[in-house]
Amino acid sequence: QITLKESGPTLVKPTQTLTLTCTFSGFSLSTTGVGVGWIRQPPGKALEWLALIYWNDDKRYSPSLKSRLTITKDTSKKQVVLTMTNMDPVDTATYYCAHSTVYSSSWFRFDYWGQGTLVTVSS
Amino acid sequence: QSVLTQPPSVSAAPGQKVTISCSGSRSNIGNNYVSWYQQLPGTAPKLLIYDNNKRPSGIPDRFSGSKSGTSATLGITGLQTGDEADYYCATWDSSLSAYVFGTGTKVTVL
């Protein structure tokens, strides 16, 4: 059974750096064709893809946020960490991590999702 | 604003059929596989359709996906109250080098 759970601060101040951890079970991030991604959703708005890390440590980032994002993995701890710098109130959203089945850099899907964690950016 | 356009809402009576369109371009839907996600109120999204028309295990065949050119369509037959949710299409955009989600469609069962 594949499960994922996001953890991190619920409130951050503007200009601070957000660090979110995705702890997963039921799969290995060293298995070929497996990835973990991050997706966010501002309140009442649509989903937005942020980043994806592959089993081979390759990484993809949303071009619009690339300068602010870093995704890393710790295979032994079964964790993926996303950091986002220079947080702004517009970054207030529910942040999800998700297991991805990857066939290529442009062919993948998010087939299992965590419950999400709401992050509010406010002073 | 997203490069994938969906109608904001669709509705139908229980037992009826609805279709949700997802309009894109050659750089996204036209040359890449489409997935559909269902988000029930207050919950995380769930994969409904992948590779244009495949259903993950456990997804009933009331849900179907298709793609033609630069558009994709999600169909739901035998509509149930439990199908009330937001639905998103998604795919890779080769020009943007980004995974893009559609604008989302709210399905209401009358």
C-alpha cells in the first residue's frame, strides 16, 4: 500500500524559506520509473505543478518557480524535501506530494497523493 | 492562467452522462499523454484516467477518457451524487517544459 504524507510549518512569514517534507511508504525511490512530485493549490484555485524528482536523482522544476525551488530525496529515510525561498502571501496554498510513475521526462502521471498540508504566508 | 482550458462547470441529473472538455495545443495535448484527476470536496486529488484513456485499478468504467488532436475529453456515465467533485486534466507541455493542469471543472449532480 502506497502512502505519502506532507509535513512542515503551517505558517511562514514573507521572505522566509519554506521547507516541506514528504514521508512515504510502500515504494522505493530507487526503483526505475518512480518519482515523487510536489503540487500546490491556492484556496479555491486550480492545481499547480511545482517539481518532480526521479529515481535517478534527475529533477524537473516549474519554469515560473525554478529559481526559488529545490527538491531533494533521501532514499533510505523514504523522504523527499521541497524548499521554496522568498515566500510571499500569494504562495499561500495546500501543498501536496505525490508518487509518480515515470516513463520519460515528458511522460509521467501522479498516481498516489498525500493528504496535503496548508501553508499560510503572513506576517 | 493555464494553457489547458476546461469549462468552469457542468451539471446533469443522476443517471445521466456528462462530458468535460480540455482544450490545449500541439505543444501539450497534441503531443503528450493526458491524465485526469478527480478532487472530491475537501480531499486530495485522485488519478482517474492516465495515458489519455486508461483507468487505474479500482476506477469504474463509468469514467472514460479520449483525445483528438489538441483536445481531450472526460466522460462520466451513470452520474452519481458521489461524483460531485472538481475534475482536472493535465499533461506535459513541451514548449513550457512544465507539467500543466487544466483550469478545472466542477461537476454538479442536480
